[in-house]
Amino acid sequence: MPQYHVYGVGNALVDMEFEIADDTLTQLGVDKGLMTLIEEDRHDELLSKLDLSKARQCSGGSAANTIIATAQLGANSFYSCKVANDDTGDFYMKDLTTAGVTSNLSMSTREDGVTGKCIVLITPDAERSMNTHLGITQRISTRELNEAAIRDSEYVYIEGYLVPEAEARAAAIKTREVAEAAGVKTAITLSDVNMVQFFKAGMEAMIGNGVDLLFCNEEEALLMTNAADVSAALPALQKIAKQFAITRGARGAVLFDGSRMLEIPAQTVRPVDSNGAGDIYAGSFLYGLTHGLSFVDSGKLAGAAATELVQHFGARLPSDTLQAIGAKFKAG
């Protein structure tokens, strides 16, 4: 048995989440519903216009949220990332450890610099708009990888947000290549429409000749395949992934288990915050696959976790809440 159920690689960001009105979003000049990369001066400008006393803070980054979800459910998980030798980096490392995730951070010397930060703005329609200052995580590279841990995992999980930076993209590609050579299954998320729209060639390089499992939402799927609708995108996705999950918000998800297309309906709820929904979906799905659940039941577990998350503020659920959801899905 491998030591780790899931090995993840991705950005390390401390999230600061704010609830704001739509007109405030306009006044701040923030693109709604997207992840926008910003410099530190823009980050500071935005914070100066927000009420810091109302911020909710936690360690994040898309893949980190996914890996933390697997650990909360009971998986043995490893995360490779990069934080600076600063107070924010201290907070991040301790938060990962508290969540039960093993990481490279305790095995290496952290460099001077600024740990990455993400301002997450939540509007009344539950949409999240993210402004990310990558800081030192922009320099994540193959040096942050633990190849022994990759080889000793059931799955590797790669974050699409790594695609803009050459060294980060190289780390993603190396992770996939090491996993493939060791017979470890590979999973990737497209992460964001901007990543697909502006860095499609890089995303294709990260995917290589194909991955075992692809996560994306409907808009990302259409952009990746140049398709007009999901039905047209499905054959193209089968060329780059043996299995995939396409999330469609309130319309549930479309899954391909390697032989069959399956539609998983969504439960009707009133969402208040969509931040982290795709991340916990992927984490719960991977937990299911590595703990004896069928592909369909893994998808149902993932949908249940994401549905619960969007009814709360923040990118994570309390561990006991997520574990209670997981307890309803037991391998037979």
C-alpha cells in the first residue's frame, strides 16, 4: 500500500475573505467571478479600502484546499508548496499541520520574501471574485517536489493555477512525469477560465499525453475543447483524460468513468459563498476513489460536500461536518 493516498502540488496562499455588495465590487474595479493576478501594491490598495475587522483568514490555494479536504476525511495526504520565512508563512505551515497534511515545508529551509495572499470578495449572489498576489509561491519549482512521496502515492493532484509561471509549470509537468513512471495515477484541475483562455498551450503541456482524471467546470470544459456545449466537449475531453468530472453548479455534474457518461443531479439549496466549492469537490472525489468508493459514489460524495460548503462562508468545512458527510458514503 502506498504511504499517501493523494500527493498535491500547487500554490500556497493565505486567503482573506470579505462579504461585499455588488456596487463595492464595481468601485474597487474587480472583475466579477474571476481570479485576477495582482502585484503587491494593488493588494495593499484593495485592503486599504476594505474593513479588515470583517476578514476571515485561513491557509488556502486551490490545491491546498483540495488536499486539506482529503485529510479531513481521513486520507494520508502530502502537499508540495512554497511559502516565505515570514509570519504569514508560519501561519500557513501551522495550519497545514493542524489539518493533518504532511508537506515539504517542514523538510526544507524557507526563503526570505512574502508569502502569497488572496483577497476573496463574496457578493450577495454567492459569487467569489479573487485577487491574488502570488508572492513567493510564484517561484515554486521542481525544488519543492518530493519525488519519493510522489512515487509512494495512489494519486497526484495538480493545480491548473500553476500554468502561468514557467518554473511552476515545470514543477507540474515533473510531478506528472514522475507519477507516470511510477504507475501513480494522475489528476489535474483546469482551475479557472482565465487559466484556460490565456495559457491553453501551457495547460496542454501540463496534461501531456493525457491524465487519469480531469476536474473542470462547464465553462472551462468548453474553452479547453473549443466546443459550443457540453455534449460536444465530451469526445474531446476523452482524448486528454481517461475519466473526468464536469461541475455545472446548480445543474449538478457530468461524469465520465472511462466507459459511461453519467449525470449527477444537484440538491437545491440557497448558496451564500461559492469559494472553494470546486476544491472540496475534487478533494472529496479523490478521497472516495482512494477509499473503495465507486466512481459514481465518489461523485455523489463530492457533490454532497460541495453543496454543504456553498451554504457556509469560507473555503472549508469544519472537519466534523465533512466527516459526517463522508460517513454516509461507505465502501461496500
